[in-house]
Amino acid sequence: MAKIIGLSRSIRLEWLNKTVELVLEGKNETQIKDELNEYLSFEIKSPTVLRKTREILMNIWVRTPEELSTLKQQALEAYKDEKSNKLALHWSMMLVAYPVFSDVCALIGKLTNIQDTFAASWLKEKLFEMWGERTTLFHSSDKILQTLKQIGAIENEKVGVYRIKKYPVTDVKTIQVLLLAILHLRERAYYEIAELSSVPQAFPFEYTVSLEWLHDSDLFTLSNFGGKIVLTVD
């Protein structure tokens, strides 16, 4: 069965912030849906576009599967802290909500470890190799690039070519949320500690991972593998 793409509209940072604020206010799903309808209607006039945009926002922050409940709880707690990087918290939830977003970020992150820029045409070609050539994917890839641009993760170098933007993250709670999201992707059975600060999916963020706070946290499982301390995926 073909994988569901789902990300058919571009998303703005302020829309993500609004969604989290409604969750933190204790609103239920119906209330959040109604309030997002009203909030988004000031900027989005098409009922179809509004509905699709609202559903994406709710899939990221409201309709969270049970296996992601700890991640969501930690992300919401971190969000309350003024020191937290809000973009990194939204990013973490988007990675686990939409596999296509995770794949796009992984492709960009791997390439920009080698060079400073990437082309939209290259990204689409690689996505088609992974997901198959589908009209919905062609449309979605444009919207994801637009989202990355609107939330400040990339900027245009020239037409069709992008450069990534970097953000330092020093808040431990935010870094832990990023790590939880990365572990939930289950791409690896374990990560060496040094690898955790350069995971491709987290390409816009510069952070360091401390063995000390990993050891002190009950969120992570550390193991000894080949004489090295590693973080394992439960």
C-alpha cells in the first residue's frame, strides 16, 4: 500500500504557535478545530485550503497517537519555558507526524553536511526515488519547501536553489524533545552520543548532547555497545 503523504499545504510558524497555545489552554479537539477555523479564516479564504491546513496543524499537535504521548507531553512542557526554541519543538512533532517531512529533512540534512546549498529539482528527484512518482508528491514537495522557507529553516540562494539557516539550541528540554523525536523515527537501533548532535533530520539546529544529562534523565536508555556508550531505541 502506498504511503500517505498528507502534507498538502504550507504551514506558518505563527499557526503552529496558535495550535500549541490552544492545547495548553486545555481546549478539546472540537474547540481547537473551531478556534483554528476562525483564526485561519483571516488569512485563508478558500474553505478547502483552510480545512486542509487546519487538519495538518491538528495532526501535528492535537491528534497524537498513544505511542507519542510522552514526546508530546515533554514538548508541551518545554514550550512553556521562555528559553525553549519553539521552532525546534514544532519541528520534532512534524518529524513524527509526517514521514514525508522526515524524509525531506533527512535528504536536505545529508546533502548540506557536504555542501551549503541544495536544488529543489534534486530534492524532488530523490523523493520520487523513495516514494514513487505521484502527482500528490510533486505538489506536496513544493508545499514542504514553502513551509521550510516560511518557518525560517531555509532561504533562497537563487530561483530553485536553497541555503539552510542554522539556529543554536541550548535549552536542555528542547534538545531532549528533538532526541525523543529522532528515536521515534526508528531509523537506527542505537546512536553513539557524538552522532546525536548531527542527525540529518534536525539539520537547522546546532546543539550539543551531554552524557551527564542523558544519564540523569529517565526519558532515555543508555547501553554499552562495543565499548561505547550508546543511546538505544526502546
